[in-house]
Amino acid sequence: MDYIAHLIERYPALQVCEKSLHDAYRILAKSYESGGKLLIAGNGGSAADSDHISGELLKSFVLKRKPEKSFLDKLTEIDPETGAYLSDKIQGSLPAIPLTTHSALMTASLNDVDGNVLFAQQVMGYGKPEDVFLGISTSGNSKDVIYAMVVAKAKNLKTIALTGRDGGKIKNLADVSIIVPQTETYKIQELHLPVYHALCLELEAHFFSE
């Protein structure tokens, strides 16, 4: 199934995002094909979206994602009982890290440096050229997300912005900007969810369809 086409069929207002959705998908697929990972950041509801996206990528979404037999065989070689259990439970995974959940680092940044750099600091530590940074900001002007994107670009990561309104400052920083056609925060967030679901479904189908 073409999940992006299906998304636009269900949400016709997102027709204006069609090109940016396909561009974002291609960036993400190329990153995963190169052994990269996805780093995600946002504030408030967008922080929850960061966790949500990671959950859809790190384990099965709609497909079973059975790991390769060679890997399952290694599990049973190491420990037959444990391997048999894991072979029935473990799923294929696309690495994605939400930069919104590291409480020790966050509180240290708030106390010792500046809370606005806590996402940027994690990009500094995690980021590699084959990775992608996804910054979520309904206004496009969240300072901490912008700072993280600047660090990501300096480290040669590909960057995607998921935003609304006029795209804000972040739209001119990102390699691809998905700007949903709404102006109120909660309405922007209501469109962000089906957008990232479609991207996650496309990625799962590409890497795990039999």
C-alpha cells in the first residue's frame, strides 16, 4: 500500500505536504539503509509525539517483523531455552531515539548550563553523518529544537522539520520541512500524528515486507 497516498485520501488538506512527505521518507529510508538512526525532539505534545514515533519504529507497527533466521539461530546457540523464548518474541527494529526522556541529562543541563541546549547536547553526543534529526515544533520557532537542528547540520546529519503555521524559522534550516496547513497548536498536532504514522508505515513496509 502507498501509505502517503492513503494519508492524503483520508486528509485531503495534507495534499500540500505530498512532496515533502515523499522527500522525508526517502531521507529516512536512505539513512536506515546506511545503518543510521533517527533522533527526535519536541516540546510538550511534540515530546509525546517523539516518544510515539520511536515506539512505532523500534518494534512491530502493523507487520510482524520476524528477524532473520541467522540471528534467531545465534540466540539459541547462546542459550537454547532463552533463545527459544526470544525467537518467538523479539521483533525487527528501526533505531529511533527520542531526545525527550533523559531526566538526568535534562536536569543537569537545566542546572549547570542552559535548558535550551539539552536537545543540542544529545545530538552532539549521538549524531553521526548517516543519521537523521527530526525536529517537531508546531510554531517552527522552538529554540531548543532549532539549536538541536543547527548542531545536527554542523555534524552533517540530514534534517527534517515537522511543523505548522508558516513553518517558522526551522523551515529554512531543515533539509525537508513538512508544514501542515493549520495555525492553532492543537489542530497542528492533530495532523502531525497521521503524518508520522504514514512515514512509519512506509518505512516498515520497505524494510519488513516479506
